[in-house]
Amino acid sequence: MVIGKVIGNLWSTKKDEQLNGCKFLVVEVEDKQVNGQNITRRLIAIDKVGAGVSEEVLIAEGSAARMLDERHTLPVDAAILGIIDSVEINRG
């Protein structure tokens, strides 16, 4: 799982019928550092928890994102599973 920040909404009127009723959000995720700078990537993730723009969220990617459906056949690669209240990192 990764942490991301919701930066926008995405609408699609024509899509796989398994995705009907799903809300799509655009999320930025910071990945690794290259030459001392963070690389940011954007994902389109289905939202299962009611997240909104500017919220930090917990994202599952790959086959874990498909597990939201009992048949495990959703054609998705990223899913928002939680809205983050706070993060504490101890670097001691």
C-alpha cells in the first residue's frame, strides 16, 4: 500500500460495466528520490471510502486493488481503501 493525495476527480460515461457506480479520483503519489528529488506519479484510483480532493489516502495497487469485488475481477490497478487522519514517523 502507498500514501497519496487526492488532486482531482475523473468522470467516464463509457467504461467497463463492472465499473458502473464507481467513483474515480486522480491521486498523486511520491515515490523514490532521484538526484535528491522526489519523483511524483499520478494514479487513477477507484474510491471505496468517500475521499475528496486534498485528502491524504491509503491506496492499494495491483492485484490487491481488485480484491474489493467478491469475484476479484474488477479491472482496476489502484483503489482508495482509507482516508488518513494522521501519520507518525519516528526517525530516531
